Amino acid sequence: DAMVIQNPRYQVTQFGKPVTLSCSQTLNHNVMYWYQQKSSQAPKLLFHYYDKDFNNEADTPDNFQSRRPNTSFCFLDIRSPGLGDAAMYLCATSIFGTEQETQYFGPGTRLLVL
Amino acid sequence: AQKVTQAQTEISVVEKEDVTLDCVYETRDTTYYLFWYKQPPSGELVFLIRRNSFDEQNEISGRYSWNFQKSTSSFNFTITASQVVDSAVYFCALSEAGSYIPTFGRGTSLIVHP
């Protein structure tokens, strides 16, 4: 019973060609997060939504955008992918966004930029 | 600022050995939460445990146990009688009161050989 679903699991794109990654959840959680994880590194938060409120991390490049059309879905748009954007992208959710909550992660989308 | 250090980059053991993964944290808050997540090769981070700063009781769950010591700011994770299926990257994370964005350590890659 998948609770946080990410599609596709693997995405290959060309340098500079826009790409969209999707995340959906069946948990009805208020908060959705996008993380970037490069090899042998910790997940790095890009941004998150608390309901419809968008929160961008200060060091997230402008090349990364996000949309959350409804509670269940959240998209990550990379407008002009560079070679350095090749990574695993993880979507996560939490109920209310409090410090005591766990995050529920999807399986990730591995992005390859050619 | 909060910080999580997992000094062990990679640990290699033979099946049935016990193994301890170290986690040392820094925070100025008196109220905080500590987490451990497992990331198998499939990519999804799986929640293992949450501990709040006021609960120093050690916890055991099957072959897993956690030792929380505020005096040394450590929250170590021990796997008893390791199995090949335990092979994964393990992340320790910290959330301070009022911030629902956890800080992750860099992770420890555990390889269990048959």
C-alpha cells in the first residue's frame, strides 16, 4: 500500500531540457517536501508546502520550481537541468509539520542529465 | 545551529555480527527530537525511531536498539546479529522545537556480508 508515490522512478533528460517530477500521497498530510540527494550525501531540502503555503530554502536555485495543485499532488519542475542536477529527488510528507513528527518518504526519482 | 554528525562513513560486517552506528548531535535547545531512518538500495527512507529529548530510556525493537545519552549528545543505534537485509544507508536526524525541518547527518553505509 504505497502512501507516497513518485513518478517516474527513473528520469533521463537532456542538458537544458525542462523536466517535471511528480509526487502524490494518499495520507492526506498537510506538509509535502522535496529533497535532493546526491551520492553519499544526506538529503538536502529544496522546498516544502504547508498546505498551499510555499516555503523555499534560501539556497535552492531558481532553476527549481514547485507546484502543489491540491493536497495529494506536488510537482518539482527543473527548468533547465544542468549536469550538476543529476541526483535522487525525494518527496516526503508529514501530518502537520511539527518537530516531533516523522516524515514519510517516497521511493525517489533518480534523475540523469545527459 | 543544529548539527548531526555521523562519523562512520561506511561499516562492513559479516552476517550475525553486532554493529553500532554512531550519531552525535549539537543543539542549543532543551527540547528536540532525534530520528533514525534507513535507506535501502531502493532509495526510500524508512522511519525507524523517534526519541524526544526528555526521554532518555533506551529502546529495543527486535534486533534493533538505541542508546540515547544526553551527557554525550549521542543517539547510537545497534543492530544485533546483523543480516544481509540490514545493508543500507542509515541516517540520524534532529529537529529542534519550533522547526519541523530536520537536519540530517551524512549517513552511514552499512554493508552486511553473508
